[in-house]
Amino acid sequence: MNNTRTPLIVGNWKMNGTLESIQSLLTGIKTDTETLNNIQIAVCPPAIFIPYTKDMLAKTKIAWGGQDLSEHAKGAYTGEISGPMLQEYNCRYVIVGHSERRMYQQESNELVAQKFAAAIKANIIPIFCVGETLQQREDGITEQVVGKQVDAVIEHDSCALLGQGVIAYEPVWAIGTGHTATPEQAQEVHAFIRERIAKYDKKIAESIKILYGGSMKPDNAAELLAQSDIDGGLIGGASLKSADFVAICNRANAQAAV
Ligand code: PEP
């Protein structure tokens, strides 16, 4: 962690939850993070629960966001949700290019770059996910893959636009698998991402937040968050239990105070 970048902890609930379960989850998070002033916190519920989340989190410091958006602002795109729609519900963030969407919806680097631009246009901060598969890591091409993912947004949009977002490095082999990257493995790729951006713009490379995601849990969060280029976490499984999510927020808050 670096004290010039305020840490951000984001819960990605994926396709989980019922009105009843998210009421208790949000109540727990709301109550138990009230005194944490050194970090920013956000949750990304399934789209249908965004209006309810907005009502539950009104008057708190916790932000909310979408898990995806269309690259288009409106039109005949059945099933899609646009940036302006998320904006109407005061979403501060939207996740773009999550590996599950790259994998199951075949989202390309080009499409992710379009979605990134659509989010910025709607005044929403994109949380732009990058990361390599296990095969790519074993083939020794992690930097090549992640570098290409980052370049796609810079080349399609611009480095200045990238600088308005947040990056999440999420090794695909660590997502939902219980296999976390070691703090050193994560730090190495985070530093690489920052160097890659510095080739275009040093100031943006220094100021952009780069979160780690991939089986982050209360018992490994402190070590990961202690790395100088890790500015927070994108949390999947552990964000569905308020005690776990709050414990990660507490660790980040304590480390940010140092
Ligand atoms: C994610 O899907 O963004 C994620 C990091 O999931 P998990 O924490 O469950 O690995």
C-alpha cells in the first residue's frame, strides 16, 4: 500500500443473493464499517438489486456499482444495461472486463475498451479487470497478456481516460479457486502494470489505483495489502459474508493508518 492512493475495497457479489440475504449482508457491512475512515468501500450487486442497495446505502460512505455495462448508451440490445441507466441509480463504479465475462461472453480486449469508454462517458468509474490464465502463467506470458489488455484501453481510449478508472489485477487461476497469488507474485504484476502505464504517462501510473482480486480473504488480505503497488481488493466469495468482508476492510483501514 502507498499512502498517496486511498485504498479501495470492492465486493463483487456476482450472480448471488436474494432480497432477504442482501438485506442482512448490507446491514452488517453498513454497521460494522461505519468508523473506517482511511479507506473507500463499494459493493457491486447483481443489477436487479441496485435500486434496493442504493436505498440501503443512502447516507453511508459505502458506494455501489454495476458488474457490467453495455458499450452502447441505448437501443435495441435486449438484456443489456447502459451506463446512463447505472448513472440514474448513482452507481459510482462499474466492473468491466471481468475474466468471467471475457470467458463466458467472449468479451475481447476491444469490447472491454469500448465498455471502459462508455462508463467514463456516463460518469461512472470503471473497475477494469486484467489477468492471465493458469496456462498463460505456465507458458511464461503473463506480462505479454496483461500488457496487451492494458494497452487495448490506452490505444482505444487514451492514457488520460485510463487514469480516470481503477485497475483490478485478477489472475484467472486465483478467482474463486482458493489459490491466492502470493504477495510477491501479485506485487510483481502490479509493478509491471504501473511501469507499462508509465511508458505513456508517469503521473497517471503513480496515481491510478491497482486492486488485487483472486481469493482474497481475511487471513491473506494483510500480506497482500502490505505490497507497495497493491491499493485494495476486488473481493468475490469473501464479500458474500459480512464478517469476512468487514474483516478485510478492517485490515485495509488499519494498514492505511500506518
Ligand atoms: C472476483 O471474481 O472478482 C474475485 C476476486 O473472486 P474471488 O474473491 O471469489 O476469487
